[in-house]
Amino acid sequence: MPASKVPPFQRQRSSSTNASFSSRPEFARMDHNNLRHSADDIHLYIPMSIVAETLGSELHVDDIDKLVAIRNLFAFLMGQVLVGTWKRPSLFSIFLEIAKLLRYYDFTNFDGSTFGEMPNASFVFCLTDLHLSDVRSSREKTIEAVILGEQMKSWTLFNEGFVHGVGKWDALVQLAHPNFSMINETTQRRMEKASRDLSTRLKAVQARMDDFDFPSLFAGIAASSTLGKTIDFKAWRTSFASMRKHTLALYKAQYGSWPPKAKSKKNEFEGSGLNRLLLREVYQDFSDVYDMLVNRTALTTRTADMLSLNEVLSTDPQMNALLKLLSEFDRSSPPVLPPIPFDLPLLPDLSTTRREFEGLPVKKQAKERSKKLKDDEINLALMQSYNRESIKVTPFVEAFMAFERTSAHGKSMQEMLDLRVGQWIFLYVVLQSLPLLVVDAPGLEWTYGVEYFLCEVPRGAPPWVSEDARRQVEYYRVPDGSIVSLPPDLVDYGVEGIYRRSHCWQAADRWMCRDEIPVGDGNMFSQTNPFQIRKPLPQGFLDGAGADSSRPPSAYLSSGPGSRASSPDRQSPRSSVAYGLELLPLPHDVVLGGLQNGSRVSLAPDPTKSFDNILGTAGGPPRKKK
């Protein structure tokens, strides 16, 4: 714009003939006559007071700062370069001023959760281009990310800063940075509470994983003198101990010691003990073996409910005892863990090595199972008991396969079965112990190389949203057809939600979507089941990819319970794969509670009902307490 055409900086009111740039009438106006009759420059008037106007002198340093701030606002909205000043030299201070102007001029979306589509899109571009959310190596940047996330109403940046901040909370507090007080008090309390919860989780995992010690595992059903006459629990325990010894020796050789010590010759960890990178490597190792051994046709019949003494989980006595032992572990300490969807292993069998075996009489088959086998038949039986398409060539998998053959040398088929069950128990308890720490919070971008844990999500509504949005609920259909309202946090970030994002549950979704589960009379994935169509998790959901970056992620649940095909129907509609909840989108023209869709529905859930109470009576009468 030519200098001669620049209007003086004075407060001007917009009239009915002026186009308002925002909801504030004094913000800006454009001359419609110029717009209608001229193809030249368009004049946009932004009223503001400057010191030079009063003193009649050159521009004061504060005047320059104000003018640059307005200039940066437009540059921000148009994706142009931002300019710093002596007073605001950093990106942090520049964006704080932009946020101040966006609030002053009432930029907003329909519910106040962001500054609007254009500012939000511009800030997402800045996050990507300037790497503002990469706070891995700086405590100061972590604090700034939380503050900017709040001030710019950016869930993406707020979530990144919050999760990283909780992971290194003690270091942030020790830094005593002056900007720390700029974090909203509610956010500070939530971060402190999340840090305490993370510490509790870590202590529980350390108690088990420091020495792979699970002392009470065989103290329940495995100590039964009645079942001990038909089930060789002693052989299971021996195999479990052997697998534990093998794993400890392998990891001590790999990392120098277990738990690893910092800056050892065999590792590059900055801190001693269990950390995020280490436990994710362990979890990946055990997940690889799980994929190789799991029976993908045996969908669990177990739930998190307490089992009765006479309840039958499998028609096979050995597998029934195994499932009850695993259920005892899942309920052995708080929180109660959801059962892994596919919780039984493939077992070696003579029918895979001898064609005539299945035609033998039962007594003859039992006799053949008790005979010692040669190494070539042992190797063939073990290979036939793998999901060979899932075998990964990794040091841990190769070591396990060699260990299994060494353990099976000179054994009978029945002894090999006991070996496999004991190894499976060890595999199961390790996999169930880790997801609360190794599953990262959804929506994170910068996780590579981070040793501190990134599993604590910001609970509740963001601090900048309205009171109505703070009481936000989602609507779900339960299997009996009724509709319930639940807070998203209860579904997304509870124990079940975390395990739902872990490997075993994601793998189960993939296998079921590929129709690998046979449909039988007792299978709840039959044509009579109205919830047989399941929605798979989005790509990369374990690390939170694919989520809407502008607001907290809502519940993503697939619908439909399932059960083992060969087992009797269960009374409870819940399963370990799905909660039996179907998230209901609100149509645009539907009005709930007097509010048109597009506004937040502020309907508080019944405080007298728990998550289990709501689902416990769906689809049938309530189960009697034992």
C-alpha cells in the first residue's frame, strides 16, 4: 500500500456500510466504495492507540511492538514469516501476543474450543514447520509447549507438552523456571496427579520386571490338591521357571545387567533401571513370540468378572485350568486387567507328525504321547505348532526357538505340552504387565529416543473450554439396544482403553477382520448377532496416529462381543475384545436436551452407576454374586 494512502491510526467505529472483520465492531472496516469501484488496493482500517500520536514524535519502542504484533497476526493467518522485536525476540513470546490478539478480537469456533478454522489450521502448520511440539530435549520448551497449547487453544501442542511434562515432572519442578507459573493451575494439578499415578504404575512394574518375579502366580488354583491329580502344575511351574531363567540370562548378556545400568558398554541408556525404550523393546520381543505361538481360532470366553469355582471356560481340562490360572493373575492386584483376546497357545501334537495317529484308539494315543521322541520329530512337531507366517528373524525369537528345542530334547509329547504351557504362562504375565507403561498416549508426534514414559494423558476437558464442554459426554448403544451416556475419559483412557491400544488387542482386531475365526453354533460372531460387524482400529493407533489434532480424541470402540467357538455361551455380554459399546454419532438435525447438534450436550452421567453397572445388566438378567 503506498505510504500516501495509509490512514492515520485512530479509533474508528464501523457503520452499517462497513464490513466487520470479526465480532468486535471497532476492530476493522473496509471501504465498500473502493471495493466496488476499484481494482487497486483495499484499505483495511485497524484502530489502535500509539504513543507517537500523543507526543507528536517518532514511533516509540512500544508503538513498534504494537505494529509488529498486528503485522504478525496477519502473517500468522496468511502463512507468512513472523517477525520478532527487542521486546519479543522468541517464538514463544510472539505466539503469546498472537493469542492475546485472537482473544481480543473474538476469534472462535462454534463452541469456543479453538480460535476458528483458519487460526487453528495456521497454527498446525506452524507446529509442523517450526517443530514447536518437539520438547524432548528441553525442560523449558516443555513448559512453553503447555502454556502455548493453552493460550493458542491447541490440543495437539497441549497434549504433547502435557504428556512429556508428566514424564519428566520432577525435572520440571526442580528447574523452577519463571514461566512455570503461567501454566493454568488446573493443568498443574492434573500434571502433578498424573505424575503420582505414573510413579505408582512404575513401582508395580518394577516389582515384577526387575527380576521377572511373579511369586503368587502358582499360589491359587495351581496349589489345588484336587486338580493336581489330573493337571501337572509342577511341570508347568518348572517350565515357567526355566523360561524365566532363559530370559534373564538373555537380557543380561544383551544389556550387560538386568535391569540395565546407565552408560554401560552394552547399552546407551542415560539412566539406570527400567525405562520406556527398554520396556518397549521387551514388549516387542514378547509380542513377536506371542504372534508365533498364539492360537488365532480360540477367542477368549473370559471376562474381568470373578469366576465361580465350577465355571467351565474350556472343554479341555488342561486348558480350563490354564485359563483359570490366567484369570487369577489378571485379578491378583489392582487394577483388574482385561483378558487378552486370544489367550491360548498352539500346542504340538503327534497328529502333525504321524499320519496314522488320529486313527489309533484313545488308549493307544495316550501311550504314544508318553513315549520319548527323537529330535527330528520334536523339531517337526514344534515347527507345526507355530504360526509360521508370523515368525520374525530376531535375536529374541531365534533364542527362544533354540531354547525350546533344548528343553524338549529327550521328552515325550505330553512333556512337550507341559513345557509349552509353562512358557505360555510366562509370556502372558509379561505381556499383561507392560501396557500401562509402554502404550504411549494418543496423538503424540515426538517420541523417538525418549526414555521417560509417555503414557499419562491429560484427563478431563482442556482448561480453555467452556463449562458446558467440560461436562461433555458421548452416547453409546449397549448390546440390549438401550443408549447410555459416558464421559469420554472413562472409555478412552481407562485400563480397558489402554489395553485396547496394545499389541495383543490390535492383532486380534486384524485377525478378526480377516475372518480368521471360524463361525460355529456357539460363536457370538454368527449371523444372529447384531454386532458381528466390527470396526478395526485406525492405522497407527498404538501411537495415537490418525486422531483429530484440533481437539481431544473421542471414544473409538468397535462393537460386538465374542466368545470361543467351542465353548458354551456366556451370560455376560462383555468380552476382552470389545466392551459391547457402539459409539453413536449425532445426526445434524437431531436435537438432544434442547441443543442442536453442533453444540456440546451437557448431560452428566448418573453418579450412582459405575461403568460395570451400566454394562452388567445389558442383554440379560444381572449375574448373582457368588
